[in-house]
Amino acid sequence: MPELPEVEIVRRRLDPRVVGRTIVHVAVADAAVSVLSEAELARRLVGRRVVRTGRRGKWLLLEVGKPQAAAAEPAGATPPIATCMVVHLRMTGRLLFEPDPTATAPPRFTVRFDDGSRLLFYDVRRFGGLWAVPADETEEFFAGLGVEPLGDELTVERLRSLMSGRRAPLKSFLLDQRHVAGIGNIYADEALFRARLHPLRPAGSVGPREAARLHGAIRATLQLGIDHEGSSVESFVDPAGGRGHFQEILNVYQRTGRACRVCGTPIRRLVVGGRGTHYCPRCQPRRHMRLRTGEGRRQTGTAAAPSRLYVVAARLPRRERLVVAAHDDLDLARGWYAYVGSAQRGRQARVARHMRAGKPLRWHADYLFSRHPATRAWSIDVPPSAPSSPSTCASAECALADALVRAGGARPAGAAGV
């Protein structure tokens, strides 16, 4: 899918060719390309001059003025924008100046200008689209779109606030266009590699220094993609038919099994949120976590957030152990688990981490324990969706209470048998 760098390259190629030109004809060969009819598109676009091009995330914009007959602006003045022609390339969309000789289907829509030039939209998978949005409705049209990663809006502090409290993996967070606009599969993998962050790392667990690394990696990766004229991993070409070159310097994307360019470790692939994800297990390790019984790491404003622990009693081969993991450091639902090796170690208790590939744990109890930073009192919350068993629930509470006492903390309020 064309991502921010590819759409920016398309915009830059279009700008000198279409700005100042008047649209004289719009033809739609595939009605599914737009929610508007061909007649309505023509009414909103034909006879109007392209004032400027733009981009919002992965969306391409051609802003047109009022009809030429009604335009009475002073010489040199920028005419007011009347309509914004919006194009999304989706998976396989391509905007070309000339007909594609390799295409098996006609262009889904064609825009013709007063100098005889044309803009043709090809789309094999037919996911792309065309909109003609009135100027006073563009803000509402893009209301659900996140901040521009290359703009001044995305600071390190803004990125941290967007990630704060989110348990979604970093890869899923970056792909969610509601947070940061324009990042897709290719540049998410490359940015996480550059930031040395594991794609399954919960977004809310990223600290200040790591957030600064990720912020710099996002901007550097996207700018590098633009400097190399986009990535033609699949079908992307610019309007003149030229291919990008960023695919020639990819570090991890689609390099499964090949040596990491930094450390030589074979690149691995996993699936995150239904999307193929590539990473280096050495450069992007899932960091080892420590059991924390004090105040929470993460701060919201000036108030300290309560520390939280997920406590799960799981039946492992030949024995039962109490499974304890910091909630924003470990994704239990994906088969990762941790256990307290020895409660005697107190605050220095080490939490070992393991993964049982292909064999999900059989949960017996799932608790969320919270400790208030001011009163330092523990409380127990049972997630509504958690499976429960009376016998193991009681043993889990007792075991946690004992572990906390040995670690110098107070017993959880309401713990059975203590």
C-alpha cells in the first residue's frame, strides 16, 4: 500500500503539472470509485482551476477554486478554495499522466485539463477512491485522522501522550491512523527497527528516552523514504511511471531469514494485528521485566498513577505456579508469561520471562491488583471477562499476599485466608 512517502512523491510530481490548470472533464468508468455520481463530480470540479496540491496522511489533495467565470480576484492573489478533490490510493491505486500499457482494465476515473493533459487512476484491487469535498467540510472529513508525523504537531511529548495508557502493541499503534497519520506496514517495521523497539511492546510502556528514539525514528524513516522517492516493493510508481528506491535499503521489511544489516542475526517475522511484521530479535529484544511493588512507573500530569500487577494462577506441567507480570510490560494474551522465582528476594525479586510457542496457557484466575500511590493500599479487581475458579481464586490471593508481605508491601485488601 502506498504510504506517506509514496503519496508525497505523487503530490510532488503532480504539483508542477496540474497547479494553475483548469479541469475541463471528469470521466468515471467505475461507479464504485466514488460515493458521488459522475454528474455530481463534474458539477463540483469541471470549470475550476487547481490552486494547490496537498497531502493529509495517505490522502492526496487537489484544491480547486471557484468557477473561472465567477472568479474576480486581484492579480497575484490566491483564489479562495471551493472544493477539495481527495484521492486515496489504498492498496494498488496509481495516478498516471499517460495510459498504462500493462493495465488489464480501463482507468477507474480520468481527469482532463485545459492544456490537453490527463490524470488517470488505475486500481487493480479497486479499493481506492475519489471524493470532491466542499472546502468548508474538509476539516470534518479529516476529523478522525491523527497528527502529521513530519509536521510540528508531533513532538516527543505529543507522541508520549498518544501512547500513554495504551496496551496495544507498538506496531498496531503506529498503524492506527487515528493516532499518527500516514504510517503503514513498511515504515512501521523500519521505524521500530531504527528505534530498537520490539513490535509487540505495549505502547503505554514506552519511557521518555524510548519515546524520543521512536519519535526520531519515525521522522527519519519517513524522510528517508521520501528522499529515495518511495518504496516500490509491490506496484507503486509515480505519475510519470518512475519507481522508488527505498526498497533497496530496507533493514527488516520482507527480509525474513536474511542477516540483519547491523548485527547479522536472521530477521524474523510474526503477525501483529493481522499484519505481517518483521524485526531483528537482537536489535529489538523484548526486554526482561522486574516485578514492581512500589509506585507506578507511568505518570499522568503531576499525579502518580497506581502501580498494577496482573496475577494469574496457571497450571503448568507437573506443578502450579503463581504467574505475576507488570500489566504494561507483558502481553499475557499472546502466550507470554512470567513467574516469581523467589519471593525471598523482596523488592529485587526477578521476574523470568518465557514463551510457550503454540501452546497457550490454561488460565485459572486473572486478577488486577492496584496500589494507590498516596495511601499505598492494595485493592483487587477481577476483570469481567476473566475466567474464574473459586479454589484457585483463593489460592492466588493468598499467594500474592504472602509475596507482597515478603517484599515489604501491605496485604491486598480482601485477600482470602490472610
